[in-house]
Amino acid sequence: MSIYDYKYTSIEGKPVALDDYKGKVLLVVNTATKCGFAGQFDGLEKLYKEYGDKGFSVIGFPSNQFMDQEPGENSDVAQTCKIRWGVTFPLSEKIEVRGESADPIFSYLTAQKPFEGVGKGLKAKAFEMTLRAKYGKDYSDDQIKWNFTKFLIDREGNVVKRYESPVVPEDISGDIEKLL
């Protein structure tokens, strides 16, 4: 299996084959407009605009799985993303990214790049404590832990790196440049 074997439904309700992105570097992100990390939409849009003409794309996958932080209909999500953050990168319809009902794309991504911790620094440690309290013994599983988990995919469809929620898009630009 490859990332290119999967499809998703756009936020406008249209089917999209990931093989349409063959030859591009991708950043796949699960998003939520009411999340404390939602300010990352700005950084994601900046990456999309900065590298888009070089063969890069961001795809956002809204999810309401974490503390009801993506309520409303797909049209509400699209409007909020456009008006509040100026999002022009592709968005999927709302999906689940964790558990038995996780979208197959995210099951594939998490199998390719397991969870390695949330990172370093005070903010990451505080976030880790919150996640450990929420998930208990399941903290170390490879599933998505929270909104704004990001997966970097190279031009051949290989999942190169996983970034947890506290990692801001600006800190990923160097990795993107290496792949372009």
C-alpha cells in the first residue's frame, strides 16, 4: 500500500484521489478550528503559499474527536478557515483520525510513522502531562493524540516524518525545503 492508494472527500463534497498529488511534497494535518493550536492555520497557509509553486501542498483533515473542537457542518469549517485564517489549501470533510473508526488515511499514516513523544521544552512537557492524564496506558500507542498532528510525505509518497501538535509549521520549513 501507498499513500497514493487512498481517497478522501473534499470539504465541498467532491472525491479526491491522493494519487492526484503524485510528485508533490505533502503535509497532511488533522485540524480543528476551536483548538488551542488553531493559530497554526496561519503557518500552514504560509507554507502552502511559499512552497506551492515548487511542488508542495498542505491537506487539512478537520476532526471533532478531541474535546468537541470542530463542531458544526463542513460548510461552517470551510467558512471559518477562510475568513479567520485565509486558508486556501485543500480541506477534507470532517473525519475521525483516532480509534476503530479512524479514516484509513490516518490509520496508514500512523502505521508508517509511530508516535515518538510530543517534543522538548516546557510547552511540550505540559502538553505531554495533559495527554498522559487523558490516555493513561494508551499514551504510547501510535494513534493520533490531538489536533494538528502533521505528516510530511516526500515526492515518492514516503511518509518521512511525523510532527506532534506543539510543533509549529514554521519549524517544518527546513524539512520541506530538503524534499523540494
